[in-house]
Amino acid sequence: MTRIEGVPRSKAGPFVRLVYRMARRKSKQIAGSDRELKLEPLEIYAHAPRLLLGYGMLEQSVASKPRVDEHLRALVVLKSAVMQGCEFCQDISSHEARRASVSDEQLLDLYRYRDSEHFDDTERLVLDLAAGMTVTPVQVSDELFAALRARFEDRQLVELVNLIALENLRSRFNAAFSIGAAGFSEGRACARIETPSDEPHAVPA
């Protein structure tokens, strides 16, 4: 149960009702089913419509014409989500990762990606970035950044860093309000929630 209730459609203004309609259509596209999945983060954001508008514009800009491979984008989002313990993001991001050709083996081995045979060098590199940006304080070394610059254009690096930062926003917002899974990955493999004591995701020096 969330710590505060979202704004129900019956009490929402015209703008928020429009956002709800668009979000319902989008959730059905993502889930690939006729089930109506509840999107509690939006309903909580609806208490502050100006923030909802700004947040929606941010999400739209991040999704528009990406230059980084969808598979890599899905991996870094999911890694950041599970490191922060966000059940909602674990659920939806595992689902979207499968849609981006992330295998079940990769989902199950994400917590130990450096030792798993199911990840290549580029995948490990972007996951190092996601892990380094998600811990506090941030741990992104000069060596890691140099390795990333050898593989990605500057605009791709800006995209990756911004995407991981956005997932930090999503996950921390959802975790603070205790927003649970919405059922996107029901009955399917999910990346496991990680804890600070999990040695495999400790950021390399």
C-alpha cells in the first residue's frame, strides 16, 4: 500500500484526466494485454499537476529519438532500479528489458553481471556506469569514463548519464511512497532486488 493515496480520476482536473487516458493506453501497449494496470506514480504526481506536466515532458524528451541501443538503455535502467529497491521499477523495467532483447539469463544474473558469462564487455561497461551513478556518493572514476568515451560518442554518453539519473529519480520517488509492483512482469523472470551488502554490485575502484 502506498503511503499516500493518488488522485482518483473522479477528482482529477481536465489535464490530469487527459494524462491518465494517455497513460492507460501506453501501459496497455507496454504490457501487451487488455489488462488495465494501475500507474500509481502518476496518480501521486497528480497531487502537483505542474510537477506532473514537467515530469511528463522530461520522460517524453528522454524517450524521443535515442542514439544509444535500446538493449543497453534497458539494462542500465533496470540495474539502477533494482539497486534502489524500487518494486514498481523492478517490475516494469524487467518487462521492458525483455522487450529490448534482454534474456532471462541476463535478468537473473544482473546482480553478478561482472562474473556472468551472459554479458559482453560493452554491457558490463554501461552497467558499471549505472552502478557507479546509483551508489551514494557517486563513484564514476576517470578510468571508467575514459573506457566509456572509447566506445560512445559524447552525445550518447550524455544520453546514458541522463537516463540513469532519471531512473534514480523514478526509483527514489517510488520507494519513498512505497509504491509496489503493478503486474507488468507477473509470472515472468525479474531481476532481483539488490541490497547494499550484495558484493557483486560493489563499484570497482
